[in-house]
Amino acid sequence: MTDLTRLTAAETAEKIAAGEVTAVAVTEAHLARIDAVDEKVRAFLHVDREGALAQARAVDEKRDRGEKLGPLAGVPLALKDVFTTEGIPTTCGSKILEGWVPPYDATLTRRLKDADVVILGKTNMDEFAMGSSTENSAYGPTGNPWDLTRIPGGSGGGSSASIASFQASLAIGTDTGGSIRQPASVTGTVGVKPTYGGVSRYGLIAFSSSLDQGGPCARTVLDAALLHEVIGGHDPMDSTSIDAPVPPVVEAARNGSVRGMRIGVVKEFSGEGYQPGVMQRFNESVELLRELGAEVVEISCPSFDKALAAYYLIAPSECSSNLARFDAMRYGLRVGDDGTRSAEDVTALTRAQGFGAEVKRRIMLGTYALSSGYYDAYYGSAQKVRTLIKRDFDRAFEQVDVLISPTTPTTAFPIGERVDDPMAMYLADLCTIPSNLAGNAAMSLPCGLAPEDGLPVGLQIIAPAMADDRLYRVGAAVEAAYTERWGHPLLEEAPSL
């Protein structure tokens, strides 16, 4: 019998709908896989066995009644632990929320349930999504299934690792500065940051409200598109939600072609600091696009060089405001409340014990940048740079349909290598941050393995806002051509755990 954990999400849904396999059998196979390998990978913070099997039984009953099933009904999914889930713990990878069980579902969670997607559990992440390696989780790091001594990316390393290790067919991540795309790149998976506002943020515990965006993680471009269609669309509960239809992402993924498209290579995303094997695979992808009928041109976006500095002022500033709600008074951890201390003392003690080092670092950076006398010099200046980056994108998209670059400058680095060097850690997001600052759409998909270490390399595709379908059109074309020529890096070459 076919290993049910190795099927694509589209294949799994088709087999369930046709009655070739039950949703319960698919879910049980993935739960068994979790039992077998997650002690080593550590992708999950919480596995909801009873809930997942109950959702699967409901899908089978619906099919038995002759009801039409949705395109992902019965497919097992891993959910990043930053979305609220009614009745299931939501920790954001932080001790300050340890044991907190939300009384409501995020809109994204509700849409998954309404589409009969089976939620297996919640995945590990850098605390409050602050990090590029999942080493900042209060519950320990996640390993990269390609090499368990290396990072799986961050902040959504648990989600990327869960699908790279075949513990889930699909996953959900969030992307503030690259936290969907960077993990996808280093684990050989597909990750998409939809247009800002294209997926509801209601129930997504905020890190940086003007940057955070939930999105799909998958092993193929089509699977990502199917998930994107389920979670996307307007939500009146979210004031930043775009009141417009979801772009035709599934159609684009099924009919991907780049013939006649103009594709821009970002000049600023190359040179010193880029691993030779990463650039080799990227250059092969550029040539592949030319062979597929695209016109490839070099595009300069000079303000991108300032994106990292702008991001690390804007994001910490917004986090210092958003995390002020964790005050030990309403929910989560409470330390020192022995009847002798003031509320201010209890709040200070709780935050000291509940927040990790990286969260404290960013809160302090952000509070300083917003303080009287420094606001204009730091946060205000960063917002001006953000405008310049948006203008660079606007000018670029007047000339080309999409932009491409490596997703990350290097392959997965060893766990512990950068924990004492925050600047080196931040550089992992060098290529992904500009898209968050501008709010447009971007994808990472596998483009092979670096010859020097045998680890996955990601190709980044960037599209204008609300042109998410272009990502899937280009991504599907590259994936099909690459697979035909060299084989799919994850489905055919990934090591067994």
C-alpha cells in the first residue's frame, strides 16, 4: 500500500473523496509518523490526537452521506502556534503563555475547520515569531529533517519541519520578515507570503501588526495554492483585511507557464555573503526560466540595501507596543503575586521570567526607538525608508511581471552557530524583508541542493500586491521543469529519519 504520509495534499484529498482511503486512515498514518520521528525533529508543541481523529471521522461521515467534499477535506495540517485555537493550547513558543487555552478560533483556524482540513496540532516557533532559526522557542529548538543538527528556519521552523519530515501534508506559517519563506528555503518546501491583508490576521497573536501575514506551507506549488484558496479572502473582523476576491491561485498553479513573461533578477540580492552553491542553483533557475520562454532582465532596487536596518526598527517598535498586553493581569503566566507586591512589581517579575532573551532585546530596541526625542530619528526615518522600498517595487513592476532572487543567502546553518551573534542571525532574512515592508506577495520554492553541503536551496519569486496568482504561475512552471529534469528535491532526495 502507498505510504499515506508521502502523498501530496491534492492526491490525498482525491483519494479520500473517491473512497479509496478514509480520512481516519490518513490521520492515523500521520499520527503514527509523528510518534515515530517527532522525538528527534521536535516540530510539534502540542498534538491534538482526539480532535484530529474526530475531524477525520466527520469527513468520512460526510462522504458516506454523499455530500460533496472540499478540495482539501481530510488532509492533515500542522498549525503554527501563533494562531488561536479554541480548546487547544496556544503558546507562541513562550513561557508567558504556557498552558493558555484560547476561548475562540482565529479566522484562519475557523476557515480550515470549515474546509474539513484536519488540524493535527500546533508547531514549534521562535518565541512570538521573533527569530530566524526556531532556537528562540522557550521549548527548545526544532531540527531540520535534512540534518537534525541544523536549523529548520524561523520563526516557523516547526511548520516547515513537519511537512519536510512527512508528519503533516500541509502547514500554516506566518511571515513578518521572511518566516514562511526562509524556513521553506532551508527545508526544501514551498512557502508563500500572501499579499498583506489577503489572509485574515484576526486571532493571529501580533508581533508587528503592519508586517505579520499568515500563509501556506506545502511540499508542492499546487498544494500551497489549494491551501491559499481555503484561508484567503476578506474578513470583517480584521481591519487590515482586503475586501477583494482571492486571486486565481489554483488555476495558476494548475496551468503554470512563463512564456512571454518578463522576469527581473534583483541586482542587490547577490555578491558578498552569498554561499556559492546557493548562487549556482539560483543561476541555473534563471537559465531554466529563459529556456521556458521568459525574458529575464536585471533590475536594480537601490533602497533594498536599507531594508534590514528599517525592518529592525519598525518590527521591534511595533512589538514593544503589542507585547505590552502581557502584563500578568489578564491571562498567561503570573509571578510574585503573594499579596505583598504591587501590580507593577508582579508585571515586571512576570515579564522577566516569562519572556526570553530575544523578545526582551526587541522590546527594548522598540521602546527606545519610540521614546521621546528618538521617534523621528529612528522609527520615523525607518518608515521613510519603507516608502522608498515600496517605490522601488512600483518602478520594478512597471518593467517586469515578477522579481526573482535567492530566498536566503546560505543553506541551513548549524544549531547554535549564530545564537550569540544577533546581526549574523538577522542577515538570514536579507532577501525576504523588502516584501514585508512593501506588503506585496512572495513565494519560496525548492531549486535543488547546494553541491558543497547537499542541503536545499530556495528560489524566491516576488509579485505585486494582489497578483499572488503570478507566484503560482511561475512557481508551477519552474517546479514542473525542474522535477522533469532533475527530480523533486524533497520528494525524491530527502533523507529518511
